[in-house]
Amino acid sequence: MDSATAGVIGVNAGAVTITDLNASSTTKAGTITDVTLANYGNSSINASALTSVTLSGGSSTTGGASGTLSIDRGSLTVPPTAST
């Protein structure tokens, strides 16, 4: 379900896969800089521009669940000098 906030999508306690638009480029910088996951299932992020990843999980009393998280920097081989 889409959130009222632009660029935010909500998934309740499910697996999340986030892949940046430029993840397969060897020269273009990523466009996703911030990711927040709460009560997530086994998830992955593939983005080279991450500056902030915020994780939180529920407790057994709230029924929340948190899975594993893998982070990949995509195919970027050389750090860009500017976002492109």
C-alpha cells in the first residue's frame, strides 16, 4: 500500500527488495540514499548511494518480526564524482 508521503511504500511484516534504478550501471551513481525498515521479513537493498539505513523491529509482545538484511552496492566499480 502506498503511503501518503511521496517515495514511501509500506509493506506489513513482509520481505522487502529495494533495487536502485542505477544498480546495474558501472558508472552511474545510485539514487536511493535513505532506507527505513521496521518489522521486516528477510530483505535486501541494492543501491550505491546509501547514506542512512534505519532498522527497527517489533517484540514478541507486539507480534512484530524482523528478518535478515543484505546490502549490496550494485555494479558501481568507481565512486562517482557527482550524482549522475
